[in-house]
Amino acid sequence: TVGVERLTLLAAPRRARRLRRAGLEAVADELFLVSKTRVGELDAWLAAAGLDGRPEQRMTAHFYIAVEAAVADQGCLIGPPAVLADLLAQKRLAIPFPQIHVDGALLTAVFDPHVCSRHTADRLLKFLFKDFGGSSAAPRS
């Protein structure tokens, strides 16, 4: 096990600034872009934020379609900042409430010792630990 995804609310920078100024209650008025491949993440985040109700949602077939819509300022999404680090660094997405996050998918790494040396696997896992915050668990070959 490499770790667990950490999920939070993401939005285009202007929308994220507006949400920060308006406060957490403003989330109820937002459109959420929800992927059929990541069901349940919005509900988990809303519960962690202490918000009741169910904001408007637009379903997409795949997570990256929802990401592109969020970048285009079509709504908000719940996702893993580590996976979207490039869009955050480019200031195409922002995190309005970084203190509110939930656990996402369990991340597991395996390697074939006939193709990848233990040394290379350890280096890759260290890189993943940095990005995903996983604990140092020995990979299984």
C-alpha cells in the first residue's frame, strides 16, 4: 500500500476566491461536477464539511471530463490535489477550503522484480509517498 488519496474541493481560481470570501455556506449554491468513476466523493466531502443538503450536480462519464469543466469554470469538483498538482501549479485550479479533506481511494503499488529492480521500485515509492502522503510500506513483489 502506497497510501490513500486525499480529496478536497477544487474550483477555477476566481470561483475559489469567491467561495473563500463567501464562506463554506456558499458551497450549497454551487454546481458540482461529479464523475461516474468517482461516486460518493462529493457526499463524503459535504459530510466532512458539516454541510447538509445536496447541491446541484452534473454527472460526467469520466473524472478528467469533470476536471476540464472545472478548469473552464463550469462548477466545482472533489478531487485529489496530488493528481491535479500541475493544474494547481499553473493556477488553473485552486483549493478554496484546504482544511477540509476526506480520504479517497486506497493506492497500492506492485512491481515485477524481473522487470524492475527493488532499488528502482523503492525510489518510485518514495516519490509517491511525497505526493500522496502514504506511509512507508514495503512493496510486495
